[in-house]
Amino acid sequence: MKPRTWFSALVLIAAAGFSSTPSASIPSPQEGAGSIALALVGGRIYVSPFQEPIKDGVVIIQDGKIVAVGRKGHVKVAEGTGMLDCSGMFIMAGFQNSHVHFTESKWNNAAQLPDGQLTSQLQGMFSQYGFTSAVDTGSMLENTLALRQRVESGEVLGPRILTAGSPLYPPNGVPYYVKSTLPPEIMKLLPQPATPAEAVQQVDEHVAQGADIIKLFTGSWVAKGQVVTMPLDVAKAAVAEAHKKGKLVFAHPSNVAGFQIALQAGVDVLAHTVEDTRGWNPSYIFQMEAHGMSLIPTLKLFVNDDNLKDILQEAHDYSQVYGQILFGTDVGFLPDYDPTQEYLLMQQAGMDFDHILDSLTTAPAKRFGESNVRGQIKAGMDADLVIVTRDPESDIRNLTRVNYTFRGGRIIYSVAER
Ligand SMILES: [Zn+2]
């Protein structure tokens, strides 16, 4: 029997996955392209950011997992395996954007929107740039969970989604840019715990309703130039409760006072660099490192700030002490989804290709306790892969020249589909 070609498998996947009409036969991302093994042949394989890449390699995927990786000629390719020629291309583990929002009106009513529309929106925001995981740090929990459900059922193609649901704000501390978009009756409903007991209760509710992480505004811009901080005992109680439930805590610091509260409360991930750098002391970097706090720089967000130089310095200093940096862009809040400028700014902050790739792959896997399933191209890991057409090491902008994005062995974006 003639071995099934990759092309016919691709057509099947495309027909099933990119159709806008629901069909019961669509494979779930876990099932991938069924049990057909697929070999990605040729190309440079970045097994892991700090490891020498394999120059002319082969990756074999089957049932949503990576089953083998190595140099061409050294990996056994079984008969009947589909082939995808990747000569001249560059293969990396799927990227994670650790700071996003599903708050734009186009996500409203995610449970009811057509499959094709959601797939196309997720491709526009994530898959076309190689993102196979996205961490939502603030949205309407119920709606984001509905969106995730649509993706996990296989009817919509998209990244793995983790969500904080609604953040916890200081009392009377909803940021002005959130306030301006919401009617007052909804505003009042946003969690603003005034006591440690209220914080514990709200964390418990979030977790019970399905939140994956907890997000705190330890410093909140209530007006331009004015930050309100979360009481330290409230922040501490929220963090302790989240940790008891096995959840990571992200914080929006805004200024040095907001940063200090995050640090003292034991927050795991700073969702931004400290924007108002007045009073910032470079020695804080060592405290963050000692506390094992990760940093999501979100540099593009601050590109018009007068003190951008100081903000870049913060990110630079943290990367120099090998503090853990997670890639994140605040897309959804920022309407421009293209990560190119963030990559360039990270470079400007002194991060090289290896370190930027780490922030996209191995670092988030480690932070989320998932190093055994994602972040590297290794047998046994989920087949989450990004294939770009030009060398990202020689020009960081090439990270966005994506030809294919695979999640769980299934193509969730291909340039040919555009
Ligand atoms: Zn944000």
C-alpha cells in the first residue's frame, strides 16, 4: 500500500479544522492528526534554548506527542510515516505569551460565536505568531472559560488558554482605563477585597469557578499619575490562599510601592516591569531573584513612556542576574498583536536570542511546573511546535516569520491558509 502522504493528511486536517461549519468528526487537539505519524524533515531544530541546535534534523510526532528527535539519518522513520519537508526552516517548541487579555468585544459571547470566526481571531492574535499557550491575566472568567472549552473540544483551533478571570483590586482601586470601559453597576461588582478574610473568600471563589492563576493589582493606576496600593495584609492573605490551592499569583505593580507589596506578599510573577521608576533601586533586582519572582517585561506597552530607558534598564538588570523572564505583550489590552517590537526591545534590554527563546518556551514551562510536557523538543513532550522560514538567531524579527504552528500535533496555523 502506498504510504499516506503528508499532503493528504494536511488536506484532511485543513478540511476539518479550517471549516466554519461544525462537524462531529473534527479531531481534538489531543488527538492531533489521528495516529498518522508525521516526520518534520530537514531544518534546524532548537531542542532547547541553551543547547546547540541540531543542524539537519528530524522530529517525529504522533498522537499529539513528539516521539523522536535527532539528526537526519540517525532517527528511524517507520514506513507509512507522513513527511513534511522543512529544509531551510527553523523549528522551535511552541511559544507561550504569559500576559494577554480576552477583553475585546469580539470575544463576547464566546460560547455562541461561529467556529471559523473564533479560529480566525485566535490565529490573528496568537497562532500566526507561533503562540501555542496564552495566559490571560484579566477578563470575564465565565466567557474565557467558554472560549477555552471551544478550543479544547477541537471545534476551534487555538492555543492552550490559562486564565485569571477577574483580577483582585485594592479597595476603590479599579484602574482608570478599566473604569472608563465599564458601567458603574458592573464596576461595583469587581473584586476589591478590603480585609484578609475577603481576599481569601474571593480567591476561593475564583479557584472554584475555574481560574488557573490569581492576578492582584498591588499597585493600580486609578488616575493618570496616581497609584492606589493594595493593603499588604490583604495581598499576603490572597497569595497564601492561592498557594494553598496550588495557584500562581501574578501582580501588576505600577510603581515602587506596588512592587514592594508584591515582593513582601510573596507574589510569583510580576506581570509588568515597574512603570513609575521613581525610587527604584537596582538592588531590588536581587530581592526579586532571591524570592524566585518571575518578570514579564511588557516593554512595548511602555514604548512611549518618557522613562523607557529606565524601564529597559530594569529588564536588563534582571536578565543579567539570570532572573526568570517570561515573554508577554499585554495583547488584547494592546490592539496591535505583532510581537516584533517586543522582541526588539528585549534585545535592546540586553537579552540575546537564547534568552528570548527561553522566555517563550522553557522559562514558562518551568514556572508553571510543566517542564516534563512542554518547552523543549524532546520525546514524550506535547507536539507544540513553531516552524519559521528564516533564521531567528541572525535576526530576532524572524521569530514572527511563521510557516506552521502545531499544537498537540495538529496544525493550528499554516501560512498557506492565509
Ligand atoms: Zn494586562
